[in-house]
Amino acid sequence: MICHSCGKETKEMGLCIDCFLKEHPIWLKDLTLQMCGCGRFSYGPLTLRYIDKYLPKIVKENLVCDSEIIITYIDVSSRDESKKVSLKIKLKGTYRGEEFEKEIGGTIKKINKSCSVCGRISASYYEGVVQFRIPVNVKKVLEADYITRTEKVAGGFDAYVTSSNYAKKLGKQFSEKGYVVRQSAKLIGKKEGEDLYRVFVAILSPGPEAGDIIKYKDKMLCIQEFGKNIRTKDIVAGKTLMIPPKELKTSEIIVKKDAVRTAMVSSINPSGVQIMDNENFQTYEVATQFDTIKEKDEIKYIQIKNKVYIL
């Protein structure tokens, strides 16, 4: 069989692929997108970011071709200009069982307009306040796209965020890491008959755990067991002290339990004992109140401000 137009051999009756594409060209619909300087753009009901990532999808959904053409591959390269994005589109497909490759051009007109995210930030709009009361690296923790402003306060800083969902997301992330997270909401008005709330998320240091060393009324205590009252041991005097749970609110964590090390008692002398760390073999002389300690006993110890205490 031959092409009715050019005489080239074809697999089926009708036009060859080249002649068919001349009579029925593939083209891209006229497109206009709102684009923001931050990289976001509006496509239908969606606000997306980094247009290059979505160009193949956008081209595929707006490509016009005859029903007998089946597109199997699309590759798009772009050149960003002041009022438009110029496209170079490489296509692969089939027509009546014949494969073809073709390159076409296209253009996306740009309307430069701030996206809703940047609009909220520039207007100092915020739906939530994340109250950090722990030391954190702001640049690593917060996504700039959601931050209206930050303010230093006693014990940390407050981050004013444009999305209440983002505030809750941050709270969840820190809760999963073991921090204490408290969430509350404040009614700020109504919109279309529905109550509007501002979310407050406080991120606090985790409370003391068994094994932690706390400072309580000028004493350094190792928390041993939680119960109706908390059993602790004075690491200086070596005495057990029971304190009510509410007293922990006035205590300060000096050392977390992860810093506790193990050592072997290498010798005992009248002024105390000598211990040797089980890992680095460093030795320490310790004045201790524990008269039950014997040579070769394995003990736990902590170092605070270059001073060693046996627990």
C-alpha cells in the first residue's frame, strides 16, 4: 500500500505518518498561568511549586492531536522569559502501528501575581503560634514558606505561622521526638458563619525520667522510681529522698540518663575510691559516702562540671 499523498509505502491504506501529521498537526493549547516570584503557580484549582516538575503533566493534558495518534513519550524543556515560558516538546508515538518522533514548540503566558502563601506572609497573616521553649536551629526546623515572623521571648522564641495545620504538624514532629507538646486554640472570629480559631502550640523540654539527675532545693538528685511520691537519691550525701511529683516542676534537669557511664572500682582508700571507666579506661578518685562499695564492683557514675559522682 502507498500513501495517497506522497506515494510512500504504508502498512495500511491512507496517508503515511509524515503526511498525516502535516494534515493533522499536533499542537499545544494556549495556556496562561499565574506565577509568583517564589516559584509557585496556579494550575486549575491547584497551587503548585517548581513548574519544570509539572510541565510533562501540563503538556500531556493540553496537547491536541488526532484520535488515531497515540502519544507514548513526552519530554519537555523550557526557557523562562519575562512574560512567557517557551517550551520545546519532544514526542514519541504511534499512528496505525507506525512509530514516530516529533518535536514541537509551545508557549505558556505568564501573569506575575503573588501566590496566597506569599500574600499571607506579606500581610503578616497567621493562623497559629508555635512557642518554642527549647534550643533549636530556626533555619533547620522551620519552613520559611509558612513563617510570617519570629519573636524572641523569655526561654525561647515564638514563630507566627500562616497555617494552623503546619503548626499542628510541627507539634506532632516534636512530640514524636519525646518533647512535651501542649496545644490550645483561641476563638478569633467567624467566617461564613463558622467559628475561626488561632492555634497555639507550645514545645517544651521533656520532663525528667528515671535515671536523670535533677537539681532540687540545692541538692543533686538521681531519680530512681516514680510512684505516689518519687524516690530519688542524693548523689552527694548518698541518701534516699522522697519528693512529691508536683515538686518536679520546680526542679532543673542537670544531666540526662544517657550521660550516665559505668566503671569498675579499682581500689579503695580511706578518703574514697578509685574507679576506672569501662570504655575509655580513664581513672578517677572519688570521695564517696557509699560504704558498701567493694573492689571490682561495677558502679554507675556521672561527671558534672569536672567533678565525678557515684550513683
